[in-house]
Amino acid sequence: MKTLHKITVLFVLALFTCSFSFSQIVVSEKPEDPANKIVQKLTKRSQVWVAGDWTVENNQYVWTEGYWENKRPGYVFIAGYWEKRSGGWTWVPGTWKKISMKNWNALYA
């Protein structure tokens, strides 16, 4: 019985954590990109520009500026995008996607 109780508690905690880490809201219209959007020039060949993202704060989308990050061998950054959902739009955040080293070398070598 104790084991079942522990499993239930862990499941509820995991579910609660996931709901916060992937919170998304649906808006009727996509916000426009900010007019003062920062686009940086390449300063180091070892880095890649990670585009700005929309994040959820206080149940609304807020723009977060992009930044430089060290390249990750075997990975490419896929920028976030707006996705049409029933009732409006939701932001799908950018992510790192694993690719073959052959393709990675073709992009960055």
C-alpha cells in the first residue's frame, strides 16, 4: 500500500511540474514582432544566433530577445513559430534538433 501511495504522489508531482513547464496560452491574434527587435552580427565562428522567443508571463506573451550561444556539435537550432489552434494562435518555442554530423558539418564547417 505504501508503494502505491508513493507512486501516486510521484505521478501527481510529475504531472504538476509538466503543466507548468509547458504552459501555453491561445490568443485570437498573433502579436507582432517588436519594432526594436535586436539582430546581432556574428562575432565568433564558434557561436550561433538563437532567435528571440515569446514566453508566457502573467498569462500573456512577452518577447524575449535573442542571444549568441556556442554551437552544439550535431544539433541545429529551430526557431520558434506561431501555430494555428482552435480558437486562435499559440507559440511553439524554439528548440535544438539533433542532426547527423555529416549535415552539421555541411552547415557549419
